Amino acid sequence: MSRWNIQTSDTRFSAAGLPELQEMARNGRFEAGDLIQPPGTEEWMYAIEIGELSDALKAAEALEADLGPIGGSAGGSAGTIAIGLGLLAVVAGGGYYLWDASQHLPDGDDSIESQISYSELVVTEDGTPFAATPEPGGTVLSSLAGGVQLKLLAKRGDRYRARDEATGSEGWIATDAVLPMYRMGGEEVIAAYDPLYNPDRYLEVMNASWMQLPEQRDSSLTVFQFMLRNTSRYDITDIRIVATIKDEKGHELETVEFAIEGVVPADGHTMVGTLDLSDAEEGARRLMTQATFRELAETDPDLSMKYSEGVEVEMQTAEFQEASIDIAELRAVPGADAPGQG
């Protein structure tokens, strides 16, 4: 019979099938914040995430409210239970680090010196690769131990760019290989920190269009015009964009990645343009958000004559039928109103 594995704060045991697991939940053998490994998988979930345990957990909570603490589990601290539904499952062996980290969190919303902050990442398993680049299979800088604390620097797809505070080294790590500690907080903490860890959920490309310019030699200049909309409570910056062109059958021909200078304001939107300083000593063409350009123009009105909407991208493929703009990398800037930031 398939067995369910249970990991509480101080012990691990198993149940011979779902009915026995439900009975254990009703008897308080484990709580909503304890870890469960379903049969035939290597992933661990929180008990509260398993729908078949919902009624049993509620019955145990009701009994505890009437009679006091029941069962032998020391897990399920308030911080752990507050994770709620949808928390990232962790690979086998990572459960201990999740529980241990939760014991060092501050009681309230603010971070406390010597404790783990909600603004940190915690590695969930020994031997986790810390890579030099975000691409899978890239050079591995080091292997991180479970429980190592990292500072988030940016997000790109399913990778975080982070810094190991103990060594000062920076690298890339898979998003499912770490636990963002804000997920251990309550609703207010989660709402405040989610845009910092998942800014790609809050920034979108709008009203994108493109136009090919006359060919120059063996390449083609394409002007992309687009707006960036930020629905989060924080400014978003360090944006990298990928322009993709395709043939008439939708086959990808070429991609070009470029950086956008400046910010997209919190709960706002901005066009992207080009500041052409090629006639100045800098000799630079700066791609930047219109919001940031306007700040520059306040102190130097002459810049207005050198700024135009849209960005010119040089493609090696001269003829194509489709083009698109996508966000590759970005970073949200913590605001003073985030718990632990003020």
C-alpha cells in the first residue's frame, strides 16, 4: 500500500494510505504547517495544501480550541501555518531547513538583527548549484548548503540573481531551490513582498509596435515602440528586454537582448525611448524609460531635442514578418512602506 510520509518539527513518520493520514490529522499527530510527502513523489507539501485533509485539520483545530493542545507535534508555528495555499513545494530533504528557518523569523512584520528577514532567501537543500549565468547547464560557481541565506538582486525567468551574504559572492539560483522567507509571514507581509520576488508578475509590455527602417548593408534596423505598465507598489528597474523576430510561419529567426535604463514608477506606466548623445563627448545612445528621461530634462531642457520614442534594434536578418517584445530580467526596488524596510 502506498505510504504518505509526514515531517513535523521533531520527527518523521508515515501513514499507510489516505484514511490513516486523515485520522492522524484529526488526532493532532501533525498540524497544518507540517510537511507531507505524497506517495510516489519526491516533493513535500504543507498539510494545509492537501485538499483531502481540510476537514480533518479543521476538526483537530476545533477540538484543540475546546480541550487545549492535542497530539505530539511541536511544528505548525503561527509563522509556518500562515504560509497558506500555493506555497512552493520543496524537494525531499529540504523540509528541515524550512522548519528551522521559520523558527528564526521575527514575531511581527519587522526584521530583527540576527534573525532571518522576510527579505531574504533560504536555500532548501544541500548541494544546490549557485551558477555564473541564468541559463541551465552554465558554469557552477559553488554548491550551497541547505539553510544558507541569500539576498535577492533580480529575477530572470525561473532564476533569481542573488548574493551570498556570508561570502559576498553573487550568482544565479533556481527559484524552486530557495524559500523566499516572506512566504512565512501573514497576508500583509505576503502582499508587501511578493512584487519584490516576482516583479515579472507586475510589469507588462503594452501597445507594442514595430517598423523596419531601410536596410543598411547586411542588417536591418527595426524601431520598436512600446509601453511598460507597473501594477506593483514599488518602482521597477534594471530591466532587460528581448526583441524577437519570426518568419511568416512563426519560426523564430533571431533574438536581440538590450537593457533599459531608468525606472517604471510604482502603479504607473511609461513609454520607452532613446536619448541620442552621439554628438556629445559621451558619444552614447541611451535607451531609457520616458519617466526617467523627464527627470533628466528638468535640469537640462536641451535634452528634449535629443530624445525620441522607441528604440532602434539592429537585426542581422533583413527580412521578417513578425516581431515581439518580451521582458527578460528586472528588479523591484523595496519601498519604505514594506514591513522591515522602514
